[in-house]
Amino acid sequence: MNSLATRTVHPPLHVQIRVVPPLQPFTWLRRGMRDLEWCSRADLGHAGLMVVLGWILLFMLGVHPYLLAAALSGFLLGAPAMTMGIVELSRRLEARATINFNDSLTPLERDGPALVQFGVLLAAVAATWFIVSGALLKAVLHVSPPDFVNTFYRGFLDTLTKAQLVSYLLTGGVLALLVFVLSVVTVPLIIDQHASASQAMRVSLATVRANLPAMVVWSGLLVIGTVFGFLTFLIGMLIVIPLLGHATWHAYRDLIRV
């Protein structure tokens, strides 16, 4: 297979959004599994790095679920940007180009600024989750968030109230939904068409609006995969991360006509 050589540009973006059947996400997963078989070695490198990062967060912040939830939420909210290399592997596989771990990093050279901008936005959303959850506790529920210092020394039942738990889940859910609608096709569009981060996110938002039934199914599959990964103490993420990353490429190919 020949190596792909492209350069980073941000031309005017002209795409057509397709409407797909509600159950099409299952096809994306099936195609993603096929790609995973072809790219297993490089996939293991990407997924392994993300799992190690997750383990570090568990080790450092696992003393208290409040800090752990904030850290892991940040990890998940940033995941769409971190799957860049896996999406690139699917792109290269489709183009019959070379596929290895080093090749999967070429988007950083080709489309680095746009990918960084998107990653920074996701990081900002993750930070917002932590800040807004505490503000919501005071302004709406009239309770105080757990003391930052005490969370390292006091138990879960001593510091987390039912109202706090509800607020965290609601706030996290809203921000996760925001990340989802802004990232459905963003990374593949940046990599494949050298779009800017803002261009790609606008297309992603329009894609979700045009395909609400399929997006409900797709988001549900993402949640199921994520829950499975965490129930296995992140071991399952070695499969879930590359599977969803490859499926994201095939979602893009079905949803966007360029």
C-alpha cells in the first residue's frame, strides 16, 4: 500500500449531509470491527495509552468519588479528540495506504492546529463540568459542594449527598450531549477534508439535527461501550476504544458526502 501525502489547508468546506436509517449505527460497528482486525497492533498502541491514562487517574484520584468522577468525566469528554489516530487508521485502510502506529500520527502534522483547537474545546467542556456542578449545587439546590481538601480524607457517604449526585449527573449529561453533537463527524472531517475545527463542528451539529433517530441509537451504543469499559476496570477499553474510533470513520463516510 502507498503512503498518503497531503498538506494542511482549510479550504471552503462544501459537504452534503445524508440521512441514514435509524439502525445504521450497527453497520458502523460491524465495519469498525473489520477495521479493528486489520489494524489491531496500531489500535493496541492507541487504546493502551488511553487505558494507562485512565489507570493513572484511578490511582491518583480514586480516594474520593467526587474527584474521580470529575477526572473520568474529563477523560471521556476528551476521548473524541484522542481517537484521532484510530480514525486515521480507518481512513488509510480505505485508501489502501500503509497502516501502522507512526502513520496514524500524521494528522498531527497535517491538521494539527484544527485538532488542537478541537481538543482545547473539549478540555474546556470538561473543566466546565467541574465548575458548573459546584455552582449548580449552590445556586439551584442550595447545598455546598464537597470541600476540596476533605475529599481526600473523608469517605464517599460522608461527603456526597443525593442532591449532589443528581446535580453531577445532570450537569455531566448535558455537557456530554454537547460534546456528542459537536463531535459526531468532527475529527474525520478535519482529517479527511482538512476542515477547521469550527467548520467541522458546525457540520457535526447539522448532521445530528438531520439524523436524530440514528443519533439516538449511536449515542446509546457509545454509552453501552463506555459502561462496559469501566465495568471491566478499563480493560474492556482496549477493544471499545478502537472499535468506536473505527466506527466513527464509517459513520462519517455514511453521513457526509464530499
